[in-house]
Amino acid sequence: MWHTAWAVNTFFRRRGHHHDELAVWQAAVDIADHLPHPGAGITARQLLGLAHANLGRHKQSLGHLCRALALAEQRHDLVQQANPTTSCPGRDSEMLTVSPVGPPPLARGEPSR
């Protein structure tokens, strides 16, 4: 599902369909949390946070972005920790809203997509 959300994300954002963007990223987070690849959950949560921000729901946005950062820290994933969408006030000097450019990298030993 999170691949589907990724595929339609730009369409929804450019067309201003922010509620649809939010709905697909919420579904992607729900599914990604049950996948064996934790990077998918981090990315999905980052983009769910950005979808909330696009609707002006900043408190919910920050909650998801902070959770994504916490998950990246638990995994010792420095790439996701450095991702500007994984920001958490009080821990970073500023918050940036830059979308990632692709799906999360494959874990070592994971089959290619």
C-alpha cells in the first residue's frame, strides 16, 4: 500500500487533494507498521506528517515526524535521521519540509524491487 501512496502522492499534492493524500498515507502507515522492512514505516510516517502539515494540522504533523525520527534512531538509521522531513522541534534547529526523492533504500540482503 505504501508504494501506491508513493505513486499517487505527487498527483494529489499538485491537484490540491490534500485529504486524499492524508488518507493514503494513513493507510500506508497502518500497513507499513506490519511489514518486515522498518524503513517503509519511517518514510510513510514522514509523508503522513507532511500530509497533515499541508492541511494545517501542525500538532498531528509534528507527532508523526517525531515518531519517524524516534524509529530512525531506534534502528540507528543515520540516513533517515538526517532526512529533513524527519524533524522534531526542540531537537533540531529548524524544520524543513522537503519531500524525499524515492522509496526507502533496500536493507542489506533484501531482494530488489
